[in-house]
Amino acid sequence: MNQAFICDAVRTPFGRFGGTLSTVRADDLAALPLKALLERNPGLDPARIDDVIYGCANQAGEDNRNVARMALLLAGLPESVPGSTVNRLCGSSLDAIGIAARAIKSGETQLMVAGGVESMSRAPFVMGKAESAFSRSMKMEDTTLGWRFINPLMKALYGVDSMPETAENVADEFGISRADQDAFALRSQQRTALAQEKGLFDDELIAVSVPQRKGDALNFARDEHPRSTSLESLAKLKGVVRADGSVTAGNASGVNDGACALLLASEQALIAYDLQPLARVVGVATAGLAPRIMGFGPSPAVHKVLAQTGLTLGQMDVIELNEAFAAQALAVTRSLGLADDAAHVNPNGGAIALGHPLGASGGRLAMTAAYQLKRTGGRYALCTMCIGVGQGIALIIERV
């Protein structure tokens, strides 16, 4: 079987909800990392790209009609380059990497781009059609996050808990205390602040020029979701699900905007286009579980990808676990026998600090892990995340 290599990887800074990127259309946002990949690899003939696979969870607004295809055209790629948009909710761009890697490994393709986009700020309200003639009732649905147009049978069979509710379910089921969740959240913020200070995200970040109503365009070059906080401040926050709940805005990921893209190539393409590989895609796996505890999804997915690759958790030098909520992250790490403050788990912080633009987060995990391996000389990295409606995904890469 052929090998699939990640050769380059970039992303926009992640914006806060209603923040700097909220004025940028989702399809324009998706085009930015694609443009950057071409600029960073001038010797690459874009017409040789076999396919662009983008993840996107919403697809109800400006990201509709196959945002991958629209983005590549907006980015200036040739019309001959196809594009496909995939939706595995939070795991969409990690899934896109897996799809691209499989295509290369099978020998069907040589050069692929995988990535994802989400503009949660610009997610529209939508309205279903009337169920009867001359109907005088309508229901508006918010597409920013979570369930909409709920199937009554789905609700009866599995429940339709909101994302914060699933985190409370995990906290209750696995005994994750509020104090431990807040401590985890604080570590994420502190590690991210230190990483930003040291410029550890510089390799993956591209600057975005954001037009302003007055004056010059704003040069947006730094993630804006991280916040300076303390245990005392976090402890004062009220539960978002119930008054006595443990899940708060401080120990949960953000609602964010961002886009990412990774260039993947076969060994033949590495030689043909003089590309330097960052990492090899070793394997990827997905797993399902009860939707009401979707946050625990990384645990079965990790076991599955380890069995698939013949590797062990102890061989992982870096673990990038998406922090949808501190409750689910701790349930997963404890199930895997990892310490709450393990230094190699999200060493530069995670989604609680950086944010979680759904369709772009998985790609962010993979590139952050690849650059961390390069920087530290580690060999293997594990990237994993939970997925709404009860799934988990895990990917392993190897530094080359």
C-alpha cells in the first residue's frame, strides 16, 4: 500500500463568536488557507491536485452548495480541480484528512488537499416549509449549533440532549467534579497563553486581512478566543444547563469561526513536486456510542485506531484531544489511564482556550500535532475528538 504524507498545513486564526472574522463570508473564509497553500508552495502545479476535501458541519448558509468546490474556485485553483464537502459534525476536517489519506494509500490519487471551515457567527436562522396548505404557523431554527428539525422518533429512541447537556451527562456518569473541570480549563488557557507568547502557533497561522468600515483593513494574525482567567473567576460562573450544574462557559469550548487546509501527497508526488513531508498518516478510525454521552466518543475511537495500527498509547509523544468540554476531556483521559495534567496531552492548550469552529477543528488538531512533533523530535501523535449524535474519531500521524 502507498503512504500518505502531510506536507504543509495552515489555518486562519480562530475568531470569537461575533468577532473579527464575523464579517467574512464562510466561502471566502474557506478559500483563505487554500490560497496560502499555493503561495507557500510555488513549485506546485495546482492543476495536479486530484481533489479537495473540506469538512463543514453547518452547510445551511454561505457554506451551502458544496463549500469545498466554491472555496477552491474562489482561491484561484483551476476549474479542473474537483472538491467535495463532508459532514461528520465536529470531526469533519479530521475525517477529510482520513478520506484524503485513504485515496492516496489506495493509489487512486497522488496529491490531495484536506481541511475544513466553519463560520458559526454567520450561521443563519432557517425555517421549514408549511406542513399544510394555508398554514399560519412557522418555526424558526438556529443553525449555529446542535439539533434542528428534530425527528420525534429520534427523540423518543435516543433523546436530543444539547451539547452542554451531554457534557453534564458525562460529568454525572463518570464522576467528573466541577473543581476538576475548572482546573482543566485553566490549564488549557495557561498553556495556550504560553504557546502564543513563544510563537508556537506561528507555523500554522496565516494572517487574514479583514476590511473595516473605516480606515485600513485589519491584519488578523492571532487567535482571539483565549482569555486570562483564574480558578476563582471560573468558580463564580453559573452552570449553563442547570443552576447546580458543573458545565459552564468557562470550562467549555467556544463558538468560533475559522478555516484550515492541509496538503497531502504520495511518495511519488513528494519526489515529483519536491515536497518536504511533515508527517505520515498512519491510520484513522471512527466509533459510535450513545448520543447522550457523545463526549466520551474519543475513548472507543482511540482503542480502535490503536488496534488498527498495532501501536500503543504509550508510544504517543503528543496527544491532541479536542476540548469540547472539560468534563468529556477528563472522562476520556481518565479512561485511557492518562493524568489530568499530562504534559503531552494538549501541550499548547486546546479548544477551551483556542476555540472550536466545528468543521475546522479536526484539521487544527492534526497540524498542531505535526508541528509539535517537528519541534520536539517526537515520533507519533494521536489526534482525537468527540462528535455530536454519538461518535468519536481518532487519527495517528508519524513524524518523518
